[in-house]
Amino acid sequence: MSTTSTDTYDQVGIREDLANVIYNVDPSDTAFLSMAPKTTAKSTLHEWQTDTYAAVSDNKAIEGADATFAAAAATVRLNNRLQIGQKTAQISGTLEATDRAGRDKEMTYQILKRGVELKRDMEHAMVGLNNAKVVGSTSVAREAASMQAYIVTNTSFNATGGADPTDGTGDNARTDGTQRAFTEGLLETVIDSIFTNSGEMADTILLGSFNKRAMNAFVGRATTTDHNVAAGSIVSAADVYKSDFGDLKIIPSRYSRSRDALVYKKDKWAVAYLRNMQTKDIAPVGDAERKQCLVEYTLEARNEASSGIVADLTTA
């Protein structure tokens, strides 16, 4: 090779080759939040009512007898505390004035990121934690109870250390027990209980990746033939669990509590908003622009008897 050739190794002034795209592969899906109905809250304490029918009885009356009366059972009044979630962005005037690759306005890009992050935090608060509600004060943040704190009617937990919340009002968290392997028998126990105790059958199973794969090994899956799969494909996943009482869609979740399999009816759990997700301008400090991404919300457990939980599952 000629030593007199001019090449890239000797030159200065070659412009950098930086792609005008920013690649982010962090997960942003929020399965529970995306499926949950949206409703409105009017105060920092959000309330709703539930009711039940009288138990089935051997109902017969004597011909010509007077009618008999009994007091009607009162509805049950439940509540949850609203929780404030917030993310902030502060951008210097100098940074905003520069020519940046992959985005036009730096503040717009950062606020879009914060919005996604806030949605993930909301998902985590509602199904990824085992939290009782917290009233809050001038020095303590209000906290919404998670789904785990409401489910008491249809449950499977390890009696070695495990226990349901005291009353299903969100005032108490679950007591975690010794973890055990997820089996089809545990799931069927909860599904059977939901059918017995509710006229609203669950339609969704929300669980982490490890126990989603555990479901793929259930006996029913092993003997299933899927006629809709293209030839040459290897099938190891189950998307729907066909129970004796209906089909339940299996949803893997990155942010649900991995030791729990939540078995629930989508329209019986809602997210109530006092303040929808919004972006607020904060007074600038010197040469810095500041914004806040904010939401005030809570979980509404419309009737926990429509749902269930298989708790205390191994996660590895």
C-alpha cells in the first residue's frame, strides 16, 4: 500500500456519523392499566358500594298465609386513598439551544419519557406491590391500596406463614407465606371458588414471566393441539386457559408482583382519577426550564369476589 495516500486515519475535520434516532428498548407496556376501566374521583378519599344477593333458600309458603318481612341487608361501603405520582424534568437554556441528534426540543423528549415512566410506576403501585392504603399527612404521602389488599374471598396461599388481608377493605396488606411452585391445582382451586362465590366469572390471569412459563407446563397445555399454527413452528406458550367455567386470557406482566398470580374480571377493577396525567410548567430557576408530569389516582375494587389470587409462588 502506498504510504503517500491520503486516508481517514490522517485527516481531521471529518464530520461525526451519529444517527438521528434514539433507540430505547426498555419495556413500556402496562397490561393492567391499559385494560382497566377509567373513572372519576371527586376527593382524596374515593368511595364506592358493593352488594350481594341473599343466600339461596328452600323457599316455599303456605297457601293463604300472611307475607313475612325481613330487614334488607345494607350495602358495603368501600374506599381507597388517592395517590399522587410525579416526575420532573429540568433543562438548561444552553442544552435547549444546542443542535441535538434524535430529537428536536430536549424538554419535549424528556417529558415524553417521564410520562411513560409514570405509567409504569402506576402499574407497579396497583398490581406490583402488596400495600395497604395510607391516609397520609403533611409529612407522609397518601398511598393507594393495591389489588392484593382487597382480595379475600377466592384465595390460595401457603398456610406456612401466609394469610389473607384481615377484611378486604384495603386497610391491611396480605401476609406473605413460604413460596411454593405454581400448579394447575392451585389455579383451579381459585377458579372454582370464583364460580361458587360470584356470578361474574374472572376473564384474566395476570402474572410474571417465571410463572407464565410455569403455566405452559400444565397438563392441559401438554395435550393440546393448536390447528392454527403454521407447519414447522414450535409451540411452547399458552395464551388462554380454558377452565370448566370459561376462558381466561393469560397476560404476562413485567410490573405485577411476581410471586402472585392475579385471577380477575377486568371490568371489576378500575382506575379512578382526581387529576388525569398532565404536564405543569414550574417556575424557571435561573437559566433552566422546569416541568412536572403529574397524576392523582387510585384503584377501585368494584367487587373483589369476582376475582382471586394464587399467592406465595416461587419466582425462580
